[in-house]
Amino acid sequence: MTQQLNWLPHGLERAPQGGDSNGAPEEACATERRSGVARSTVGTTVNGVPSVTDELRTSLVHETRSINRGNTALAEFAHDWARAVFLTSYVAMTRQDTEDLLLRFAYRLEAALHSEPFTPEEGRRIGAALIDAHFTDATTLENTLLVLGTRLRPRLTPPAHLGERDFSHRLTALTAALAAGYAAALQDHVLREQEDLKISMMQERQRSDALLRASEARFRTTVEGCAAGFAMLDVQGRVQSANSALEQLFDTPADELIGRDLHTLIHPEDLPAESEHLASLGEGLCEQFRSAPRFLVGGEEPVWTRVTGSLIRDEDDEPGHLVLVIEDCTQSYLNQEMIRRRLMIDPLTGLANRSVLVSKLESMLATLRPGGRLALCYLGLDGFRLINDGLGYDVGDEVLRLVGRRLSSALTTEDELVARISADEFVVLIPDTHGAADVVARVEGFLADLGEPMQIGVHEVSVSASAGVVEKVVAEVDPLELIRAGDLTLRAAKEEGKAQWALYDPERDAAGHRRSQLAATMPVALRCNEFYLDFQPVVRLADRKLTGVRAVARWDHAELGLLSQEDFIELATDAGQVVTYGRWLLSSACAQAQRWRNTSGCTPAVSVSLVERQVRDQDLVRDVRAVLEETGLPAEYLRLEVPANAAFTPNGDPLDTWSILAQLGVRIAVGELSSIGRMLSRLRLLPVESVLVSGLPAQLPSAEADAVDQVALRNMITLFRTLGPSVVASDIDDAAQARRLLAMGCELGYGNFFAPPSDPVDIEDLLLAGWVLPQT
């Protein structure tokens, strides 16, 4: 059966159930007297509640074992008593333990009633024992007295020598003594608890004071050792305390800072915003703020800071103090400013850079719109590299500084701007213009100023500059497009010579944009197979017999349509794709020639035109050998057309390359030859099979041509044939021209008169038809 606990912490040991039924009440009293139950039994606490002492616990155990449980009348009384007081107080005993304790008290009361001489002192001890067992609630006493008065007398048998009246007096005296003992013990118990509480409160106060002192010491140590400035202010902003870091920050002793209004230390430009922050904090409108004001050191030198302000409220929840943590950010600000200047200012000349130019353009466009005009003058020094190479970079740098100063001194308003946007290129931005004429006059002045000699150390240096001028209505202007247009116009000016200027031409811009677009998309077009080859027959002029074909590249552009190689060959050079393009051209032409050989059994020699950059490529021999091996085409069926300017260089670099190619069996033709001179002596050293006469010389054999020119052409062809190479004429347009060239000694030729460039299938049909072109 589960016992209900009056109070659950570990406490009194349970007494064994049952006992010796032969014991007498006197034995119980004797045992009780030996155990000394009447002594104080309040000892340690269990979870904050006083527990029964070991002394009382031991006595209760022993007395429980000696209880005569055969006295059913007292057992019933103890049961009624336990039911009346159980749960009236929090006691560390089960209900059975409580009933056992009260049964012993009942035996003691019975023994006291029978004792001679009679004394009620035992009742006083039992009342105190109830308090010692922690039955401290007033209800416990009330219920106890009620049970004693109503339930005990019927269960007692008075001694024979006492009358009923005397026995009742004794019982009343014991009950009164029990109440008195209970009250006295309760008073002592309350006093002890109050004393314990007082001692605990004093100890807690001492502990709290010690913790507070330690916390304040740590706070003072932290504040004093903090690298950031720390200031305690009143709600009006007057300094009440400051650490040493703040003294160093403001270069002011603490005693001079104390009592000073912080507003007097703030930079005037930042004062309105900071005053608003401090006022909001002091009025309790906010609990914290962050800002980045400047403070004045000595009233003059600014200090850039980051400030974190916090509000401390008093016990009435009203604003009491302001705490400011002030970090010195001066060095960080100066570093950022230096980086910003480096990002915005050209470090060599001190002029604005490209970023500033774009920002200025954007703000200027917003100001001048919608009907205003502006001009951008894009200036570039002519041949500046010669100064660096000839006189050194130090002289070149000084020239750039002087150019920047001369351009800056030529500005007439604060809105005008000079910027350096590349190594030797400058931009002058002029707002609110009134047409190109005024701007051109300014530009001519710029060029004249820059053309004046410059004395740099022992050197007198003269430079010239060219300029591209863009003058527009601002509604038509985008900043980056304007700069691009100026750059394009400068290039056009440089193509005309030195010290030139050029005005922006929309048509030239469109053409340049188209070229740039082609150059940018060419690498992708090569990978995506947008290029293909047509082939133009090369015939013997005497009988129109096919001797070979020339590979002619086409570009099927997605937006611009079909493009001839004249449209993109220079772009390939500009875009750095000419070598890649040349490998594709060489591979495609040889592969097609091998296909003709496989299908028709006939193989015309295929001519592939190279540009100067390809001829100078160190991998040309390797590429040719690799293509021949890959396609299987014999080397004698490949003819490489080399431009004359690459063939006749003064140092003769191509000679080894050409000799190796000739040893492989590849045929070499010199193309675009329009004059002789020193070329003849070089031509004898090269393994050249044929010479291509193109351009003006090929067009001279006409009825309207000057006789002297025809004699010169005839003599040139004769000299070429004397040296060995055959002569090939290009661009033959009619029969008369073909006859005159044949009469002058040209053996081979091609042109629209014979056949335009056509599909490889047409060439295959021609091969199958007998290699002879039909008469047109």
C-alpha cells in the first residue's frame, strides 16, 4: 500500500510496522525519558525546511519499536489525532510516521495523568516537540486541542485513587500546558527563523556588495584600458567622466574635459546632426545611436570618429546619463581618402581619370538637358613612344605632366574638365557649346600650345598632338558612347597625319562600329563554321586551260550577310585572329583539293593567300606540314601567295622559312607586286615560282593607258621572267586586257572575265570537262 507523504524530502526513517505487543505504557515512558525527547530537536534543513534532528529521529525509532500497539483505545485516539493535524503543516514524515509519533505522545500523556506526584510539564514538552517536528501551523494547535478535548478522555481509564473530577483537572492542566509549550516553542521557532533570515539577508547583502565592487572594478579597468575613448555625460551633454584614451584623442587632460559641453568639441559642419542625436538620447526618445562626426582638437585640427551613444536610465526609468564610445578613425579616413584619390585622380599628372570623366559627363548631361550642347575633345600625342624609347621614361613622364598643365591652363570655366584616360591620351570636356566652329577654334589652340617646345632638364622636347572632336546636342549623348566616338574620331585624325584634328562623322562611326563588331565576333564565327571557301580558276592566257585555283574566303554573317575576304582580312589582323584564320583557310583549301583528287582523279594547284603576320609566324612551317599530313594532299599542289612587303623585308627573315617550304615541295608566289627597285635583287634569292601582278599594273593594258606606263609594265614583266618566276596577272576584266597582258609576257591570269569565284562543285565540273574554260 502506497503511503502518502505529508512532505516529500528525505527525512525521518520509517518505523517498522507492528511491534512488541507485550510492552506496557510505563515501558514507553521509561524509554522516552531515557531518549531525552524533550530536548531541542530542530537541526539541519532539507531543501530549506528544518528537518527532524538525528537525536529526535533515533528516539522516535526506538520508542516506536516499544509501543504497545495492543492498546486499541490509544491507537484509535492517535489515528484521530493524526487525521486532524496531517497536511496542516509541511512535515518530512508520512502519515503513518505521523500517527506513530502522536501515539507515543498519547502514551506519554496517559503516563503523565497517572504519575505521582502529578505535574503538567509533560504537556509542555509534547507541545514543544510538535514544533520541533515542524507542526508549526496554528491550525495544528487548534485541531490538537479539539481532539484532546473530545477524543482523549473517553479512551482513558483514570487511576483508582483519583476521582473523575481530579482526573479531568489533570487532563485540562496537561492540555493547557501543551498549548503553552506549543506557543512558547513556536515563538522561539519564529525568532530563530527571523534571525536566520536576518543573517541570510546580511550575508546576501555583503555578497552583493562584494560582487558590485568587483563589477565596478572590472568596469573601471575595462574602460580605462579600452583603446576607444569613453565619456559619461549628463543629459545636457556635459562631460562627467572620461578615460585616458579620450584624453589622448582630444589631446586634453581629463580635468579640463570634466564639466565641458561636448557640443563645443564637435566640428561646426557636423554639429546640427550630432546635437539632434544627443538631444534625442537625453530626452529618452531613443536608447542608442551611431554616427561618424568630426571633432576639433585644439579648435583647429579635425579628428574623424565613429561614435556609439547609449542611454542609462535612473531608478525612476528617467534619462540619467549618456555614455559615448568614441573611436578614432582619422587614419582609416585618410587611407580611404588616399585610395579614393588614387581611384579618381591620375597619379602622374594629377588630372581626373576616366571614372571622374564619366561621372562629370553624367552630371553635365543632367544639367544641360534637354536642349544644351557639349563637346568632347579627344587628344592623343603623336609618336610619344619615341620619346620614351629615345630619352627615357622619366622624360616621357615629365612631358605628360607638362601636357596636362598646358591643357588645364587653357580651360576657361570651372565646368570644363581635363582628364587623362590612357598613356598618352587626354580628354577636354567643354559644356554649353554653340556649334562645332567655336570648338574647333579651341582645339586648334590646344594643339598649338602643345606644339611649343618643352625644356626638360638638358633636353628640349617638341611634341605634336592630334584631336578628335565630338560636338553634340546632349539629348543625343550617352557618356560611354561619347567617349568611344571621340576615340574613333581621334584615330581618323591620326590616319591623316600628325597634328591633325577631325570632326565626328556619323557614317564613319557606323563603319568603324561595324568593323569593331566584326572583329569582336570573328573568333566565335570561326568556331561556329560561319566561314566557307569559294574557288576562282587561274588559267593559262594562251589557251584558257585551267592551271590552278585560288581559295577565296567568305563569311556568312548572321546580321550583315555575305562578306568577302576584303571586308574582314584586316579585321582578322586587328583582332589577333589572323593566324587562327590562316590555319583554317590553309586546312580548308587543302582538304577541298584532296577531295577533288579523290572524286575526279585530277588535282589543280590551290593558291592560298597569306598576310604579312602569317608569313612572320614561327609556326608557319609546322602548320603547313601538319595540314598536308592531315589532308593527304601532296605538297606540289599547294601554292602560297605571299605579300611583297613580307617577302622583301631588309633583314631577310622569311628566307629560311621559304627555303624549308620549298624543300617540302610547296610552291611560293609573290603577290601584290606593283614596283621593282630593290625587290629584284631579293627576288633572285627566294625560291619563288611565280609573281602576281595586281592592282594598277594589271589594269594598265587598256586602250586608254599611257604608252610610257605600258612600256614600264612590259619591261617589269620581262625582268621577272628573266629571273625565272612566271608572271600571273589578276583582275582581268575583258578579252582585250587579257590579249595585251599575254603579249607583254604574262603567262597566267584570273579575273571575272574568265570566271568569278564559285562553289567547289563548279570547279569539279570544270575538271571533269577537260580543264579548259569555255569562251565567254
